[in-house]
Amino acid sequence: QVQLVESGGGLVQAGGSLRLSCAASGRTFSTYAMAWFRQPPGKEREFVATLTWTGPSAYYADSVKTRFTLSRDNAKNTLYLQMNSLKPEDTAVYYCALVQQPTWSNLLRTSTSYPYWGQGTQVTVSS
């Protein structure tokens, strides 16, 4: 089993920055990719970004690709999401997810591809 714990959310003004962290524990040695999804108030969960462990390759949603950056610390089994130039529409609960099986790149944007999920962290951007 794998456990994921997100942190780093909070309240920030528009134009500000936050860095989210996702610490993975348990059977993480066979990680294929880790991702961030978000769920805005009253909306469906949506893809934000994903990073494959080999390569590595990073994929971003069009809405964030010029503002958000993924990175990782292998020693800490932690994935980071640096979020800059935040907008009110970035307000959401942000979830970390992990998949261990090799997955087609186009499916890495789909939440159902990830069996492991964190509890979420709230990000609120005020205007």
C-alpha cells in the first residue's frame, strides 16, 4: 500500500505563490508517476500536472503550464508543485495521486488512472 500526505495549502492573494508538497510512504519503490489534481468548489475534479518517475516527463494542464512547476525529491519521496501568479480560479482542494503501473501518457491526465490518493489540501486565492 501507498500513503500520500499533502501539505502547503493556504490563503494567498492573487498574484502570489504557494508550494504544495506530497509525501509518499509505504511501497513507493515502483512508482510510475505522481500527479496533482484539483477540485474547485461545486465542480468536477480536474487534472493539474503529472510527473513520471522515469525520463522524467512532466505534463501540465493548459490553464497552469506557464505558472506551475513540478519537482521532486527522490530521497524524501516527495513531489512538489510550485504555483506562481495564482488566480482566484485556482481556488480548489488540491489532491496528490500516484500510479505504480506504467500508463500511457494520455491517460495520465485521467483521475481514474491513479489508485492512490491523498486527503487533499485547500488552496484559496483571494482577488
